[in-house]
Amino acid sequence: MSAPSATMPEANIPWSLPARGPVGMYCLIAAETAIFTIFVVAYIFYIGKSLSGPQPQDVLRVPIFFTICLLSSSLTMHFAVKLLRGGRMRSFGLWWLLTIALGTIFLVGTFREWRHLIYDEGLTIQTNLFGTTYYSLVGLHAFHVTVGLLALATVSIFTLLGHVRQEHAERAEVLSLYWHFVDVVWVVVFVVVYVIGR
Amino acid sequence: MSTESIPWPNSAVTPAPLVERLHEWVTTVDHKRLGILYILYALLFLVIGGAEATIMRIQLIRPHNHFVSPQVFNRMFTMHGTTMIFFSAMPILFGFANYLIPLMIGARDMAFPRLNAFSFWMTAFGGLLLYVSFLGGDGLYGAGNAPDVGWFAYAPLTSKTFSRGHSTDFWILSLLVSGFGSIGTAINIIATILCMRCRGMTLGKMPLLAWLNLTMAGLVILAVSPLTAAQLMLLVDRYLGGHFFDTQAGGSAVMWMHFFWVFGHPEVYVLVIPAFAFASEIIPVFSRKAIFGYPVMVAATVCIGFISMSVWAHHMFTVGMSSAANTFFVLSTMAIAVPTGIKIFNWLATMWGGQIHFKTPMLFCVAFLFQFLIAGLTGVMLSSAPFDWQLGNSYFVIAHFHYVIVGGILFTLFGAFYYWFPKMSGKMYNEALGKLHFWLFIIGFHLTFDFMHIPGILGMPRRIYTYEPGRGWDIWNLIVTIGVFVQAASMLVFIGNLLWSYFRGEIAGSDPWDAWTLEWSTTSPPPPYNFAAIPEVKSRRPLWDLEHPEDPDWLYE
């Protein structure tokens, strides 16, 4: 018999396996979760341990507007992917661009907050433990938002050039998993930095 | 069964010029070639790391020896540990996983072939970066050269104040880069096993090797990522003036220990679980019996994976933790001996009543069973905090974990080399040389690591570059160093056997061991596409079913 066929004659069972894209992305998310966990643990452990000011309760303001922007970008992302699956390319493009806009507004918010802290309050990453942990944790998250935005922008460029079609919905969905993850991380960072940490 | 039906596509054509073949290897995304690249790369680092160990042992052969300076000794133990864990053990296991998993689950490649190539080259680049430190690590004030902070690089020794120059930066960056490679490979292994299995191969019908590597990959994702995070923090401290591990500014040096060992202990299981996987494939084939207690083996493995995430602070008993923390980590560490013991009994039960063929792979696996048992027993001893307070950071600890890594992992790895060499190269290895390698290595191993326990009990601390005569350590250190030379000789036999067999060995055929898993159903070496037709399985031993249609396994599973 020819070697590779280990086929049983009567074997005709149904066979389906998960798609590799989402599985790979979930694994990446697990790894990223572990990385963020370490940074969050360090942040919580060092709350109140700074030997000098400024302290978080004196300088941090709760970024409610920018948080709403980032969280709603998950919603717009969800709609965009749904529209892509339905083949409605124009609406997909608009919702996708809206997602990018909301993400960008969030980054602008981080930028303004950091500028305020550095120039007005004199808090840098070297100032004290609060500065070290704050800029590392928020910066790590902002880095992930930036990476996500670059990926989203790549997709929208392809959309404008007409290369994105209905059958790419699954790939867009994999990307949306990453984006939702980045949003969930922000919820944790928000609670730790702006609620518990103050 | 005949397996000549699908010839290698280029076999009749004259071989391509050397440059072209090299180019093919560098740009390859084929899991088999990447697997072999991983293995060869790791073997190179195994030799380098072994040379560093030999330098240390020559220095310690007698008291007040002057073979190397204290500074060089510090670099040697740092580079030896880092090289062996990150650039030898892990790549070699990833290499076997890469090569074997798609073949064993009946797939044509890994789930993400390009990610696979990316991961390998990241790991390779990380290793090069570490060794460039010998040339480029000389930073400010002529301080440093290669990293000399120990393989777990405790704070505050790694701060700018105490570690000038760039040697520590090379250490951080090389581990960061190779860490990305490891995470990429782990993602790939999980996605491959979950999404690429051939028809009929449910999770319960996978070869144990696939199950164990699935657990290993999960551990890599959960363990290497914290190390990545800790390295990022250390970079922030060193380059941006942060205070994570800076005790002068309220930071905590113990924090680094926790972060490192949250990685460091699961890492031991990242290394040993694939070793279990090799034993679980080799022992049944050479006992001519199916594995005993397959579901229990899977459950024990996953159980080890979970428990191993909660034992890390047993590396820190001597630091002085609260008694609640001590108690927790003592108990969790002892608990992990239970599933491990279950596995040992399962392997013994597999051999029990079997027709045991003592070929070289089986010899290595039998030695593994005994040695891993002893390593586990000294592990249970050290898991008790009061005992650890006495012997922590002594040569007893060194002997214990080398018993695990050499006596457990490296022995099964050699078994795996001999077992799958015919599949990878298409040639049989030389059995006489293989047995010589085994006996030399087992003598050298026991000379070195059995007797290394004794100076530890007598109070010899690790990482000292020399010692006073008359403490009762001299004779033991002499024996240990002699054992190293026997081990080195056995490595020469091993490498000689690989080379000789590759060029002169007999043709192996597709299934020289009369084994039962799918990799043996295709030609040796397998064609680029692995299987002409994707196989379909009904049991855990598809080749048994093919050869014994009157009594197939799937009737009983």
C-alpha cells in the first residue's frame, strides 16, 4: 500500500478544527496579558512607596473623556467587522476610519497628560517610583495602542486601494481581537492607576 | 509497509550549487529545515556552554588554582548558565517540536510557517548578540566584557552603579530578543496542534509528544512573557534612570527575584516536559507495548504545568520571606512531586512485561528514569525550607539541578537524537558508537554530579572561583572535574557518530523501529510536503492499525 495513506475504509467522521488565526491571536493575547500583569503588579506594589513627590493624588486627573473614546472605539470596530462580513464596503470603511480617529484621540489625550505632568508638575520617569511605574505602565499600553493604530491604518490603506473584500472579514476579526484586548487592558490600567492608585 | 511510492522530487537531478543550497536554508520556512537549524544551532551552543563549564571545572580542580582570574570565572558561570538554558536547551527542544509535531499529527507544516522562520532567526540573533559581548561589551572604564552578573542577574548588581559598561545590556537584550522568538514558537506550536491535526486525530488520540509540547508551549507563553516584562523594567532602570529595582529610591531588589523566578521555575518544566515527551514516545516502542495510562499521563502533565506556575519562590527561601509564604511554597513544591511520580510509574508500567529492546535510545531513557528519580528526591529535600536554609546556594543545589537538566533532560535528548536520527537523515546511526557514547556519558555524568553533592553538604558555596585546602572539598572537586573530561570525550563520540552516520550510515528506510506514530509512515527524510495524501487516523497508534487490520487499536480505545 502507498505509504502516507493511513486511511480506514469506513472512517467517515465529520471533522472540523478551529481556525488558526484566532487561536494564534488568543495565544498572543495570553502572552501580552502576562507581560501587563507583571507591570500592573509592580505598579500596585509600589503605590505609596515613593520617597519624594509628586504623588499621584496631587497630579493625576482622571481622563474620563479619552477613556470613553477608547472604549467606544471597540464598539465601532465591532460594527465595522460586522459590516465587512455583510459585504457593505463603504460603511465598513467609514466605521473603520472612525475607530482609527477614536484611537488617535486617545493617544492625543495621553500626550497632553504626559506634557502636563512633565512641564507643569515636573514628574519624569526618573523623579520617583511613581514616575517610573506610571510612565512604564501607561507607556506600554500607549505603545500597544500605537501598534494597533498602525495595523488599522494599514487595513484602511488597503481598503482605499480596493484590496479589502468580504472574504477578508476573518482577518479583520483577528485584528479586532487585538484591539478589544488593548481596550480591556486600558480598563485595568484605568482602575489601577486612576482609581486604586489615587 | 512499503514507503517508496513518493520519491524526493529532486533526487534524480544533480544537486544545486552550494550557494543556492545555503540560500534555500537561510530563506526556508519549512518546519523540518527550521527544526534542523534549531537543533544544529543549539548543538553548537551546547559545545560552547560545555567548554565554559570545563574552564570552570579546571579552575576548581585543586585549591588555589590559577587557571583563570576571578573576573573570567564570573563571566564563565554567567555565560554557561545563560547559554545552556536559553541558547542550547530551549532551541534544541523547539527544534524537535518543530520537526516532529506536524509529522506526528499528520500536517504539512506548522500553522504559521513564516512566524516559524522569524522565531528561529530571532533566537539565533539573540545568541549571537550574547556572544558579541565578548568583543563589544567593554564599555566605560574598561569595566565588563562578557556578562558577569550570574544567570539570574539579581538586583542591585545589575544597576548602572555596580555593572558599568554594556556587558549587562548585552545579557538583557539577547534574552529579550530570543524571548520574542520563544513566544513566537510557542504560539505556533499551540496553533499547529489545535488547528492542523489530520482527520480523526482528536485531542485524545494525539501522540503524547504533541500533548506534552502543547503544555510546554502554554508554559512558555505564561513564563517567558514575565521575563520579557522584567527585562523591559531593567532596561528602563539602566537607560532611562528608572527605580524599579533601585533600593536607594524605595525600589525593591526582591521584586526582581520574584519576577525572575516567576519565569525561572516554570522554565524548568518548559525544558523537562519535552524530555518527558521523548521518553513517552521511545519507551513504548522499545518495550513493544502501548503507553500505560495515556489519559493519566496527559492529566499529570497538565497538572505539572499548572502547579509549576505556583512554586517559584522556593528559589528564595534564603532571602527571608514570611512564614506563610514559606509554608505555601514548601507545600506547592512538594505537591509537584505527585504528578511527576505518577509519570515515572506509568513509564515503569509501560516497560513491565514488555519485550524490552536495549537499543541506544532506550538505554538513555532507562538511565533517565533512574536519574530523574534521584533528581526529584533531592528536589523534595530542597523543597523543605529549613533544609534549603542550610544548603541553599551550595554545590548541593548545583548538583540537584544539573541532575535534572543533564541526568533528566539531556539523557532523553540524546535518546531522541538516536531515535529520530534515521528519520531526519535517512541513515542509521552506528549502534556500537551509540552504546559507547551512552556508557562514557553515564560514567562521566555520575562521576561529576553524584560527587558534586558532597562538597555542597560540606559547605562549599556556588560561584566561588577558588577555595582553601583542608576543608575536605579537595578530593571531591578533583573527581568532579575528572568526570567532566569523561563527559567531554563522550560528546566527541556522539558528534563523531552523527557525522560518520550521516555520510556513511546504512539507509534507514521509513520505519526502522517498527514504530506506530505517523512520522514513520512517510519516507526518511520526509519530502517537503510530508504526506502525499493527508493521513486519517482512528487510534493513537495508526501504523499499528495498518499492520494489524485484524486487531486494530481503535477497538479498545
